[in-house]
Amino acid sequence: MVVFEPTKDWQIATVKSVQTESKRVKLFRLELPKEARFRAGQYFDVRLTAPDGYQAQRSYSITSSPTEAPEIELAIELINEGEVSSYFHEFVEPGDQIEIRGPVGGHFTLSPNFTKPLLLVAGGSGVAPIMSMLRQRQSVDSSAPTILMFSTRTEDDVLFRNELTKLATQDSNFELTLALTRSVKVVSSDEIDHQYRRIDRSMIDSAITKLGSLPARAYVCGGSDFVEAIGNHLLDIGMAHDDVRTERFGP
């Protein structure tokens, strides 16, 4: 396995585009001055420096496929009173230059050569690194049986909705389940599995049944409580600790 060491030096990236993905999430496509090879699931550090020298730094997952380097796409969710996210949402425009460093992270990564059954579980903006995995999976035409269980509050909060729906309808080896925790049940016009509740043990059991066996690996990303609950469910059904990869945000 090739391991990409993080770039320790800060570099200046140029903002190529800014896209509104939802009410609270924007996608920022950045062009790097030099190639920084990364693995699906890694992230970059972003640093802002005020005129008085004050600095604020945050980490954001890469949503683009490694095949798109030297450009990367970062999903940045607006956090109430968040210094960095507020600046990005209110002020950053195409052409601006941003300090970044990376890629960072090694445990929550997926090789494009992985061909065994996969279970992906995302809560809210936790889908960001998983999108990088899915986009790379598509670029290499992977046939690995894969299920994404994606939990959000409402339909409007489903990031990358059109892309995920298209993938689910065109790829027989990929299935999407949406768990909507604060939505009224409606008749869906697509073939996506809609569940109007939180992801629980019974939903995970159903996913395992569809895969035909325990997944060879699971990736879980979201808020701390969400990740802990899903991780415990996966361990309870018999998955090994090393096969349950987690990434969490929040306290």
C-alpha cells in the first residue's frame, strides 16, 4: 500500500469556484500550486491570518476524487460563531487565495483497489470524505458491493443528492438508503430507500442482508454521538475493530 505523507509546509491555493450545496454547506474547489497526492478519505488544514497576526485553523475533508488532483474540493459547513466557516461562507470568492496544508489522515482512507463488500454510514456533512471514496470508486469502475446509509434531518439537508441518486440508479453494485430524522413520510418519486427514523440496529441488519455477508470494512463519519452509536452496532454484529473505520467531529 502506498502511503502519502502529509505536506508539512503551508501552501497557497487559489479558489476556482464556490458552489452552494445546501443552506449551511458550500463547496470550495481549490487549485494547488503543486501536486499533493491524497487518498480518498483524507483532509486538508485551512489557516486564516488576520491583519493583526491572529490565526485560526480548521480541518476540512476532501470531497473530490484523488483522480482530480491538483484540484481539490472541500465541503465547509457553516458553524454558528465559527471563525473559519463564517469567513468562507461570507467572504471567500473565486480568485481568492487560501493557505492550506495536507493531505492529512491515514486511518480513514480507502484504496481504489479494495474490491470487498463495503458499508458506508454518514451523518450530515460527515458524507464529505465518503463522497471522495464514492467518486474514486466510480472513476475506477469498481464493482465492489457498496451500501451508503446517509442520515440527515430533512430532504433539503441531503448533500450531493442528485449525484448520489444517479449513482444508485445506474450502478447495480451501489445502493443508497436515506434516513430522514425530521421529515414527514411521503411517497418518493425515485427508487432510493427512504427511512423516516434514525439509523438503528434493524436498519444495519437490513443492509447486511442486502450485502449478503458482513461487510469487509465499514466507514462511519458524523457527529461524535452518531459515530459512537453506529460503531457499537457494527461491533455488536460481529465486525472486528480494525474493520470499523470512524471519523467524527464535535465534542
